[in-house]
Amino acid sequence: MGKLAVQQLFLMASILLLGTSVQASNDLDQQINKLLQRPVLLKANQIPRLGGIALRRIQVIAKGSDGVVKAIPFQLDEFDQDGFPMVAEADDIVVDGEWGVLDANDEVLFMASDAGSKLSSVELKDFHTLYEVSMVTGSSEKFVYLTGVRALPNHPKHYVHFDQEKAIIKTDWYQLTLDQSNPVIWKELFYYNYGGAEKKPTESLLDTMKVRLHSGVFTRFMNISLSNKHLKARILRVKNGPIRTVIQLEIRVVVAKIPVMKIGMQFHVMPQMIDFPSLVAIPGIFDRVMVEPTMTISLDWNDLRSSEVFTALYPKKPAIVDGHLSAHEIALRQSGINNDENWIAIDTGKNFASVFSLKLPKDKDVGVLSFFYDDSFVLADAPESVLGQGPNMGWKIRDMPSDVRYYMTPSLFFIDSLGDVPVVDLVSYGKYSTSAVVNDTPVH
């Protein structure tokens, strides 16, 4: 076989593999879309003709089932130089680019369910469209269009909302109530599709979220144990977007009047999940004050008996919530997860499941991660409003470093069931739909 023929075969094989890879990616995207309602995300560098245009002029439109072209709910988020969506223009935050215009790292968000049929060439001209965005929803192809002229009234629908006065997060799928004086204390979680007969509609699925710091102070012989209520957390700003509400917090940990940790955190509230991107700063004094510290971050569920609990390293061998710690559950504490593979999941089998994952930097020492877990309906572990750990599951971090600054992102999904999508794929690709195809439209 000649050299040219070999090159042609290699090229054909490469194209075939690429096509197979793209098809597999699209198939996975469709599988995840069946599992949860998630935003479509476009990076501004995908739509360069809108670059530099004032945000107030940009609009996302679609043709409804009635044949009328309307604006759909959408969101434009600008980013600061730390990589966080900007909640508002402020003196203490440096925008990445120019405030009020679309820059390369900004994002456009909308919901695929609002897409419609293809516009005609006349409609493309009438509405000054610059981009056509196509996506497969179910068995059909749907479209939305991006314009550089805001000619239609904005759509009033919000898929997510945070009532700051009542401290209630609400979407079409769930409601989460925070403590009004401390947003890292969670009080109630309702998931509207849950079908557990043993729970009344007024009973929360979640008892509370627990953040604990256990440590010696100056010496291992003088110990302290701090919980959520000891964290000095306050909401700085809120952006109630229709697709992704952003709540910006500042959290400080103070021991013996000495600040030992500062966390800049955001809640990214979306229809079926919450992201918690965080910038953690631990000063050099940390290891002089704190001796052998360990931190736990966990969700204490409210009597979800008979549920199955899965971990990243045991995705096919679940623990069963029955009020007693089995040998398998005890083993999971040691070997259920590690720093790189750390997702944990619970499936009630009654139209509610949840996945909790943690994205950590690979180039920073952040400590050693293990699975924190208790399964008991009678064990008290304050602060809590309901007796028992039904179960209490999360992460334990030991060997915490000092004099470091790093990013981490916990993520929490609320879905009907774990379904057929491998949890590792849900964690890696499930936050946003990114398979939409962007095409230029003729400039009129």
C-alpha cells in the first residue's frame, strides 16, 4: 500500500472516530436532558459578532407554537477577574473586560424548552438576528436566535428565584429554606415530585447541612468543635436571574479572636441544582493556631430509610439506609471516595435522588478527602431539628494546609432518580447543556 493510500486511510479513520465521538457526546447530552432540566450555556467567544455590544441591546428570541416570534427568558452574565459571575458593578470587584458590554468570557444562558421552529428569511431580517442556535429536544430540532437589537418585550418568567427577605430559594422543582441570619444553615428542602407516602408534604427531606471544624487550639490537648452557627457568614449581593440566580457570600472562621479562614462563595441556583464556587484563603497562621484540624461538610437527611447510597469508588455497591451501620458502610468511610473521585449520591426510589460532588484543584495541596457517613435514626448530633442521621453523608477533610489560596466547587443536584446516566458523567457534563450548534445568520 502506498504512502498516499495510508494517509487517506488514516484521515478517514480520524474523521470516523471524530464523528463517533461527537455522536456519543450528543447521545449523552440527550440522556442527561431526560434526567434534569438544565440551562443551555453559550460562551461569548462562540458568538463573536455580538462582542462589544451593550448587554441591554442583546435579546434571545424564538418562534412559539402559535407561530408568533417572542423573546424567551435568557440571561447575560459578566465575569470578574477571579472567574466568578458578577452580581453587580462594585468598587471592590474588578470586571474581566468592560462592564455593561459582552466580553469574551461572558456567558449567555437560556432553556432548551423555550426553543421553537426555524425562522424564515423574512423573519430573520425583521428581527435583526445575528445567530441561529439549534439543538435537539426529544425527537425534533429546535431553534433560538440571538439579536443585537432588543425589539421585543422581555419575557417575565423566572425559572429560579431567591427571596432574600424570607431566605427561600425556589424553582419549578424544589424549595430550599436558609436561616435568615446565617445562609450556611439550611432548614428545609422540598422536592415537588417526591412520592414517599411516609412523608407529609409539609415535612422536609433534609434536616440540615452541617459544616464542622474539629481541632486542637495551640495544642492537641485543648480541643474545639465549631459548627455552622460559629461561621460568620453574610450575604453581600444577590442577582435574581431568570435562569441562574447568583447569591454572593463571605464566610469567615474565627478562633480565639484570630481569623483562620476566609471563603468567598457564590450560590449558583439553577432549576435542578446548586453550584457553590468558592475561593478559599487559609493564612499562614492557621497551622500555628489549629492543631490536627479536620473539617466535615455533610447533608443530614430526614429519615430517608430504605434509600440507596452510592459513592464514586463503589458506584455499583450501594449502602442501604436502615438506621444501622453495616460493615460495608463502615468500610465506605475509609475507601468510598478520594480527592479525585469524590461524588456521593442517594436515591430514595420514590422520585427523589440527589448527587453531591466536589471539584478540587489538582495542582494544590488541599488536604485528604474521605467519606463522612452516619446511618442512625436515634443518634443525636446537634445542631439539628430532627433526631437521627437519616443518613448524614458528606466529606471529611484532614491534613489541611496553611498559607494557601485555592478554588473549589461543591455541586448539588436534585433529580427524580439516578436513571441510566452514570453519575460520573452527570457530575462532569450535567450542569449545562453545551451541545447547541451556533450558526451565523445573514447580516441585514
